[in-house]
Amino acid sequence: MTVPVQVTFRDIPHSDAIETYVRERAAKLETFSTRIIGCHVAVEAPHKHQHTGRHFRVRIDLTVPGTEVVVSHAPDESSANEDAHAAIDDAFDRLGRRLEDHLRRQRGDVKSREEPYRDGRVSKLWTYEGYGFIETPDAGEVYFHRNSVLHHAFDRLKIGSAVRFVEELGEKGPQASTVILAG
């Protein structure tokens, strides 16, 4: 880390054990990225509950090039938040997941939802049954159902209509998951 980890205590006395634990968890963040600029962790216990005791709140501000990743683990009624170490673990686990997501997006590793479209022509059509077949350029046939035709264009299809489609393997062979009327 470029800047040392800052640990702040609010509404609770300073604890060397908690500060050491926070610094150890923060050091592990460098396994995700060596480009972390800074980290500020605030540990607080806003008020003591009459029946359940004190709940801890942990807020982490992590600065990386181009953005800031923030996690705030607020107390709820679970007993896990009565232990400062458990609340710190929860917050750092959430921060780790968010940091991984941010780094994945930055690298461009996010899955692309675009499927490769193929060109074809409607070769057989049963409009009353709601399905048909597309002839591919390599003389294959691909089944399609009216539900896979986009923009409610099934009723406008005719034998010989040019279409673009996404092919996938169905139970009985190749089928089109998405069909677009060309033109």
C-alpha cells in the first residue's frame, strides 16, 4: 500500500488487539492487487443494546487507481456483530468480493452477453404449429420456435425469409435460441 492503513475508533476505547487485527486483514488485500493506494478503517460501537449488548459497525474506504471501494458493515440483531473481530471479518470479506469485481471489470474479464449470430433462410414453416426450420449456409437445418423470434415477427416469416439466429444444442439437435428477421 502506498499510504499506511489508518484505523479509527469511534465511541469505543482504543484497542491494540483490534488495531493489529485490522492491519493484518488489510495487509491480505494486497493479494488482490498491488496497486492499492490507501485504506481507512473505522470501527465503532454506536450504542449498547439493553438485551443483546454492544454491536460493532465497521466501515472501510479503500482507494485504488481510478476509484474508491467502500464497504459499511452495519450492526443488526445477530450475535455475530457483538464480537468486533467477527464484524471486521464480515466487512473485509465483503470488501474482498467488491474489490475482485472491480478489478475484473477493469481488466475486461466480465462475460460478454453477445452471442455470435449466424445467417440463414427459413426453409420450412408451420405457422399454425408455431415452429419452423432455418437452412444454414452449410446446408444444415436448425429448428426454431415462435417464442425464439424477436419483435413478434413470427407471423411475418415466410419460406425463404432471410434471418439471423443464435444456434445452441437442444434435446433433439441444433435449435435457434434467438431469431431476428433480417432487413
